[in-house]
Amino acid sequence: MDVLYFAWVRERIGLPKEKVETSAATVADLVEELRGREERYAAAFADLSAVRVALDQELSDFDAPLSGVREVAFFPPMTGG
């Protein structure tokens, strides 16, 4: 699946997107796999209360299943203007 990173999440990881092969059942499982890769992922996902997720461009939760999902995007909360 494609995993996209935006704003400071992208800056900490150093990539705007990547293809990820995963057996993760949920978004939270995917985050744990990514955290285990290397320190930059651990830093980006250290505080999940500061990160939002979208599955196939729909806002979602970290307990959402990944079955059938083609794209996961991680980004900081957005503020209104």
C-alpha cells in the first residue's frame, strides 16, 4: 500500500511517501511496524495524539482495519482559519 506523510511527520521521516508491504491488521499495527523500522519513524509516531490518519482519503481512527485499503496518510491535526 502507499503510505503518505505530510507536514512535520514528513520532515521527521524524511520521505513524502513510500510503498509498504505489511501484514498489519489495523492502522495501529502499521504504526507499530513503522516505529520498529528505525528511530526517525519512532520519533514521528512518538505521540499519536498529535497525528491524524486518513484511509483512501477518508479520515479514520488508529483502530480502523487496513483490509482493502490502498492508501494511508499521516498528518498533524488541521486547524481552521
